[in-house]
Amino acid sequence: MLARLKSALLAGLAAALLGLPLLGFRLTDSATGLSLALRPWWVAAAFGVVMAGRFVMDGLRLPDIQFQAPHDIRRQAGLGLTLFAALLPLLPFAGRNVVDMATMVLIYVMLGWGLNIVVGLAGLLDLGFVAFYAVGAYSYALFAQYFHLSFWICLPLAGMLAALFGLVLGFPVLRLRGDYLAIVTLGFGEMIRQVLLNWQSLTGGPRGLSGIPRPTLFGVTFTPEARVIFLYYVILGLALMVNLLALRLRRLPIGRAWEALREDEIACRSLGLNPTLLKLSAFATGAMCAGLAGSFFATRQGFISPESFTFMESAVILAIVVLGGMGSQIGIVLAAVLLVGLPEWFREFQQYRMLAFGIVMVLIMLWRPSGLLSARAPSIRLGPAP
Amino acid sequence: MEYFLQQVINGVTLGGIYGLIAIGYTMVYGIIGMINFAHGEVYMLGAFTALIAFLAATLLGGADSALGLAIALVATMGFTALWGWAIERVAYRRLRKAPRLAPLISAIGMSVVLQNFVQVTQGARVKPLPPVVHGGFTLMQAGTFKVDLSWLQIGILLLTLALMAGFTWVITKTPLGRAQRATQQDAKMAALLGIDVDRVISTTFVIGAALAGVAGLMVTLYYGVIDFYIGFLAGIKAFTAAVLGGIGSLPGAMLGGLLIGLIEALWSGYFSIEYKDIAAFSVLILVLLFRPSGLLGRPDVEKV
């Protein structure tokens, strides 16, 4: 007990000291330039909160349960979730806001499943995934603006264009391993954003593109109320398609080769697999999924600007994949609900929302370093698992 | 020629700042093999702490600006060092043996936390600071164009050089530096030989953070405006500098920082200022393609 108190006291003191400059003083604008305001209570609050938090955390032993559900239970859970998602707009509590929010979550589920092909299956760390999302969104907006093509024609075009970008960007960098690859993809993501910001004549620069046409169904247009539900079903269909793609690919020789590549690149190469080709195909497949999601995003918002495609988006998507436990499709859904759905709910606390988001990200990683649902083992192996 | 010289002066100043941040990346990567994504935010914290400490010293204490700067320097180094220690203790230490992605995600989370912490506590508006160090001298004059070297730039360069020299001395000559290098080569063996590995790693974070804090102070004075978002781009560029010089190598980080600063200044001077960030990233990609181990790094041999 005494030790616990002491450790809590130390943690509180450390927090108070850490926060001293930024919590204790507030920079304010005044007539003569910047001025300072004192606010000692904030430091005291930090001391109190951290001390109490540490005291509680020390007493609390978080259960280290393995959520290793057997295969058929996972399957049933998946079916149940799909059914629930399909019926959601019909349920009594589901007003326009709920369906709208569910659409947002589903976009991230789809992006997560797409990125999972790259990160979870092939083991390539991609920090610039949002680049392909942006390519998809801008290609739909521009096709619609200049060639008056409909959403359904642009959708596959946007997917192909994003995949092409994946090939072009991936080709020079895929010789790199691990963290280097991560940093280069991050650089690519930023480069695409900078181009979108600065190529004003084509992309509208920071003002973005607006008046993007809404989708129709065989020529039928929708009222705003019906459109929310229509869009929801479109993204549900797209997301399920990506899910099916990922599940099927996993059983094809290429999916197995990806998993082998993730486990050991050198062994892969000595068995005659071509790592460059494998990496490129994984990169392009993931990019295609992001492109599809991007053009859906553009048609849903009706307005896009480079603001929507910052590194934060890539980080959120990667966090969804990793928190979900790489390779687990249901885990990604859970993580997307947790990271996107819940913060959307607390929109009023705009400022504190991202702060809480970051804290949750760190805490989940500390609690379960290999994700909420534990990471997936290779789909096929010789002999019993070690 | 005069124009070129002016850009080189600006570039070298900027390069020194990047180099100081890059040291933190390169040391942490060298010792535990992770990209400390929150390092850019430590630099941003340093910029804010410097601004607050300077204002507090001059407004509340009535000190003149030279004394104010000295107080700001000491306070900034102290507080960012503490932040570096705390970040490692809270977000990374427990993940030493976790899967490779876990510390990276935790670091990204930490970076989000720090950015938004500053936004919540200090507001999202840009914070301006009127120039504190005035004057300088003209090196050359050609017609109406003058090549200026301000006292501030000289100060930044001298301080950077002094810090880098001191730091190199610590790493090459002191017992602490020896322990640090040993841990970098083989942490398990170092532990067997009686080195407190956890402590060495903590010290690495503390030193790296203090250097990034100084860089933050310099940027506050040099540009005169800061906001809560400056850490991200500076962080990526400094990491680019570390990779360019060869990650894990100290002289490499300094050289890389200098090159990135020069490229950025010359590119904005001669081509377009909008695409200066793209220039820096293109350099990173080219280097990784043709010399993946960086300019001064050792090639990374994978053993089976």
C-alpha cells in the first residue's frame, strides 16, 4: 500500500513538473504582442489526475485473456455482424445520423481491410496509404467534372488508377525493407498531398473541388434522406467485396506466397518466388481498395480538399489494422468502430477528441501489443504449430 | 554568386537545426531499432517551452533579452529532456519485446497526444515572437543585393557546432558513451557485462530530446512563428536527414541535416518555394534507391 502511494505520488510529481511550462502558463495575444497568463490550477489538476490514475492502475490487473475464438465461432460472428449491418437502416433506433456515422465507419473498415492485404498479409509497412485514397477521390471528382462520367463508370476507373499509382510508386521502393519502406511510403503520401495543394489549376489547391455529382442508380436520383441509406448500402457492398477479395486471395497461391514473404523473405527467394513481383501485386491490390474507397468518399461528401488526406488519416487506418490484430477481419471492424465511430459520437468535444484518440492508441498498444484480437497465424503450415 | 552565397548561408543555418533533431532519431534507431515518431513533437514542445520561458523571464522577471535567452535555453533543454525520458518510460519501455509494429503505433499515438496536448493547452493559433536578436553584418554587396549574415545565424551555427562537438566527445570518450555504443552493438552482451541497458536507453532518449529542444528554441528565434503542427514536417525532414547520412551514424546525422537544409534553401531560392518539401523527399527516395545504407552508414547485412 505504501509502495503504491509512493509510486502514485512520484508519477503525479513527474506529471506536474512535465506540465509546468505548458499547463502553468498560457500564451495570450495582447495589444503589445504575446503575453503570458498564469494558471496554476491546471498543474494541480494534472498532478491530481495522474496520481489518482497511477494509483488505480497499480491496483488494477488487466486480464490478459486470449481472444482466440475457434474458427466456426469467428465465422458465425462474421455472419451475424454482416446481417446486422445489412439490417441496420431498418432498425427503429437508426435515424439519419446513425446511418451516416455507420457509413463513415464502413469507409474505414474498407480501408482497413485494404491496408490489411498490404500490412497484415504481405507484411509491408505502408504509412502512406492515404495517397491512394486521395488518388481515388480526386480521379472521380476530376473525371466527373471534365468528362461528365457517372459514378459507376468512374469507380472501377478510380480503382485501376490507384492500382497503377501503387505500381508506379511501389516499383522503385520495394527493394527496401521494413522501416525504410515505411518512411518512403510516408514521403510519397506527403508528396501527393503537396502536389494536390500546389497544382491549383487542376486540383483547386487548398480550396479543393466542390460540386461533385452524387451517385444515381440506373438513372434514378435520390432525395437527401433516401440518399443516406443508398450510400450506406453502396459502401456496405464495396466493403464486403473487399472482404471477400481478401478472404479468397488468402487461399490462392498468391496469398500464400504473400504470407510466406511476410514470414521470411530470404526463404521465399530461395524457393524461387519473386519478392518484387509479390510485393508489387500486394501494393497494387491494397491501393486499388483505397482508390475505390476514395471515390466513394468523394461522391458522399460532394466536396474534397487536401485537408482530408493528411498523414493523420494514414495513421488512423494503420492503427485500425494493427489494433485489430493484423490479419483478423473482425478485429478490424471492432477497431474501426472504436477509433472512428466513438470519436464521431463525441463530436462536441472536438478539441479533446484527438487527444483521447492518441491516448487510446497508446493504451491499447501497451495492453495488447499484438492487437485486440491476436495476430493471425499463417493460413497453412506444415506440422503442428510451434 | 551573391545570391547563391546567401542561400548557402540560410541553408547551413537550417541544416544545423535539422541536424540537431536528426541526432535524436539516429541514436534511438541505432540503439533500439525503432523510429521514434514522437521525436518531432519533442522539438515542437521545445519551441513552445522556449517561447514561454523567454516571455516568463523577460515579462515576469524583468531580465534583459540576453539573460532571457540563456534562461530559455536552460529551461528548454531541461524540460524537453524530461519529456524525452517520460515518453520512453510510458510509451516504449514496456514494448521492448513486443512485435515490431507495436512501438511504432505507440509512437504515432504519442505524437498525436503531444500535438493535441499543446493545441488544447495553448490554442491552435500561430504564436508570433518579434525578433529578439537584431543586426548582423554584410558580407558582400553587389549592386542592391546584399549578402547578410545575421548575429542570430552566427549564434545558431556556433551553438550547433558546440553541441555537436560536446556530444561527439560524450559518445567517443566517456564511460556513458562507451556503454551507449556497446548497447547499440549488442544489447544482450552489454547487459551480461554489467551495463544497465534500460538506463542507457533512457539516457539516449534524454540527450536526443534535449538536442531537439535546442533546435526548437532556435526555430522560434529564427522564424519568429510557431504552432502546434510544426513538429510533423520538421520530424520527417530530420528523419530524412538521418537516413541520408546513414542511420545509426552520428556524423552522418549532422552531414545529412546539413545537406537537407542546403537542398531546401537552394531549391526554394532557384526553383519554387511551394515544392521545397517534395525536393527533400525526392532526395530521400533517391538515396535509398542507390545507397540504401546512407552516405556514412555501414551496409546492413542480413544473416540467416
